[in-house]
Amino acid sequence: MNQKTPLVLLALVLGGTRTGPAWANSSQAIEQVDTSRAPASVRDSDFSSFAIRNWSNVRSWLGTRGVEIVGSYKGDIMSCFDGGIKRQPEALGLFDLGLSFDFEKSLGFRGTSAFFQGNVAHGGDPSRSIGDVQQTSNIEALDSVTILSAWVEQSFLGGDLRILAGLYDLNSEFYVSPSAGIFLNGSFGAGAEIAISGENGPSMYPATSLGVRIKTQPSATTYVQAVLLDGVPGDPTRPSGTHIRWNSSEGFLSTFEGGYRERSSKLAVGAWTYTSRVSRGAYILGERALISGVSGFLRYGVSTGTPFGSCLAVGANLAGKYGIAATWARPETTFELTYRWEVAEGIVLQPDLQRVIAPGSNPDLPAAWVGGLRLEVSL
């Protein structure tokens, strides 16, 4: 994929795309930028510089025309300062751009929405110094420009039934613990027992595949969802970039999840299986508010035919700023302590400390202390 693609797409959107966010609240009043009163240079060739100087207003203006832009850059410095394999700081980063479209707002197609997400990953590989499998940084990937999501969704029955088709990230809706999102370790996304499965991993960052997802909400607090995905995302022989292909011998990955959600509480169970290999598993997760401002989560997954037979994770999140958690993928165990400091609007610094025991499930490899710092800038 051409490395200029995300920028070209952004330019097309700013130039007048008439689409919008899947989650937009159409009843919300949005300030509109009246470009007809701007100088001719703004209305025509100089619109891009006008957009940069008036970004918040431009986003509101685009919202009235059915498009929402979400973007961020995350930059990590991770250093194994004791134990592990070697002492070598690693710097890595991820630029992420998401465009969500509401075709009901822009074109009158009732219940139709779409989403596109592209990212650019670059930098080092902390696992080379630590020797771990679960990854102390959840943005770790090969240098690549990738399309992670590109799907269309249609809702029925007033939104109680939704069918989605396209390039889909499984971990965007399945095996998700919202309060675990503060942590940097990869196993607080999807558990290691599924994250390290299949020929090229399941359909989640950094490689996704085509699929169809069906989701229904029997009540305001319950949901049931299932997805059928290509069993081998990307191309294992070409790990960088976006490669969409399907071969009948690769089979499918099917995943089911049902759950209960209400305010700060969630309880869900899920199961998954590959059709072309003896590899399957199940998981259960729960989270709830413990005391004022503090939420806790607990997850456990089991599998067969994968490197890890089980994965357990538990943790607590204080006001979205402080976090302490542990994840155990037998026998590799990681403890994490982290803090999110909002330096200014849209700019976050996050110091992080992790203790990795039996890195790579190798009892002969010394336990590692890993210090990290993340810079996150949001559009």
C-alpha cells in the first residue's frame, strides 16, 4: 500500500466528503462553519490551511455533513533495565487515523454506516530485549502502513439488529474489558490464548481479515454477537502491509460472545474456533465499579491447540489515570503499574513499569524489569 494513502484519504474527506460517524448523535446541536463568508482563497485552494487553523470548527462542520475524523499518535520508549535478554531501549510508534461515516445523515440511507481505519507502525521491538511473548507494548509491530478496518454496517429493527461486512478487527468488539484499556501490555487487549493462535494470529492488530458480524440486543442491557472471519489474516509470507486474500484451505475463524452491560458493569462469555485446524477456546470476563472512581476487571480464557493453554488477567483502574494489573499466561507472568498524565488537552504522558517473570515461558531466562514512557497525541 502507498504510504501516502492515509494523507490522501484525509485530503479527500476535508475536501467535501458527505458522510459521517456510526455513533453520531443526530439530535446534538453542532456548530456549522459557514465557508461562504470566508475569502475566496479559503473557499477554494486554501481550504486545507483554513482547516488546520480552525480544526475544531472544521470537525463540527464535517459532522453536519456526516463524517467524523478520529486520529492519534502513540510513541513508546520501552527499556529492559534488569533481567531479560539484554539492556537496550527500544523506541516505537503508531499513527492511527479513523474515519466513520453515517450515510443516513449524508445520503438518507437509513441505518447505514461505515468505518475506515488505517495506521502507520514504525520503530523497534521491545520483545527482542525482554524475550516475552505477551508484549509489553500493545503497539509493537513491524514497520508498515496498514488498513486495519474497512467495513459497512446496516442496522435493522431500530438498531436492535446490526449486520456488518468488510475488513474487521475482532478485538474492537470481542474480548473487550473497557477498564483494561489503560494498560500497555498486549494481553490486556485480547488474552494471549487467542492472540497467539492460528497461522498468522486472529483478525486483530496488526493484521485483519474479511468477515461478517451479526449483533443483536435482546434488551437494553444484553447483547449477543457472532462473527465469521477468514482464518488467516494478511499474508504470512509478507508480514508488512495490507494483504487481502482468501483460500478455501485456510478455513474460517468463528467467534461468539454474549453479555450483560449496565453503566460501569459488564459480564460476558465467549467461544471461538478455527475450522481448518484443531484450535479452539472460550473465555469469561467481568468488570464493575468497586468503590467511587475505582473499577476492577477479571478475565480468564482457555484454549487447545495454541501455545498458551490459558490466560488469566486481573486489575484495577482508578479514574482512568492510575492502573495496576497482572496477567498470567502459564508460565509467563506480567505485573504492570501505570499512570496517565494529561499534560494538555489531547496530549498524554504515561510512565509505565512492568515486571515480567519467565519471559517467553522460559524458566531459565531471568525475570525482567521494564520501564516505559508513552506519549499520546490525539487529534
